Amino acid sequence: MVSENQWISDLETNIFSNVVAFAKPLLEKDYPDVRFTTESKSTQKPRFPTVYIHELTPVETGSTLDGKTVNAVMETMQVEITTNTDKSDAKKVTLVVLEAFKRMRFSGNQIGEIQYESDVYRSIARFSRLIGANDTLN
């Protein structure tokens, strides 16, 4: 039996798929080795730029009167973009990812804080949106 709340556990995958479908074709022109992932750790050889997208804990904001199903959640996604070239590349990739999230009607809570450590630039961004059980994300 599939839970009526299954849509909540599918959010990260659906959002990730939408971002990749939009951003990857745009980024591959300038960054043929761009890598998108939802995994925080990898045994693969590093590829740059890497776009790591992960879901922060969703927060229920609506339920049915009987309390058995969730009507909506506040969804927040964190995106970390790493590159070994320069700060401007981190910013360029961040802007394309931002556009992908804006197409899904997310708000940018933090857009592209740049950090530099060990010859790697990292851009960190967070996007949030209230998502209802029957919402579409494209």
C-alpha cells in the first residue's frame, strides 16, 4: 500500500530531476564535466563544477482535519556548488541553478555565499517554497 503522504518523500528526487533537466543542458556548453548529485560523499574522482543538491528537513504546515495526511510542507533545498577554477565560475553556475529553482517558484533565502578553501570555491544557496500535496513543480 502506498501512503497518502508518499509525495513528501519524493520531493527531493522530483526537485533534483527538474533542476538537472533545466540546468544541465545550459551548463554543459561551458562546463562539459559538470556533475549533479544528491550524495554528500563520493568515491569518484572529483569533477568540477559539482552541484550538490540536498533537502533540508521539510516542515509540515497543513494537515487534514482528521490529522492523517499532510496537505503541505515548507520545503527547503540547499545547493552547494564547488569549482576549482575561480569565483566567477561558481557565480555563473549558481545563477543557472537559481533560475531552475525560480521556475519552480522557490524563493532564494541565501543566494550564492562564496567560500574559498583548499583551492576550491564553494557557492552555497538555499531555496524554500510552500508545497501542497497536489502541486506541480515544473
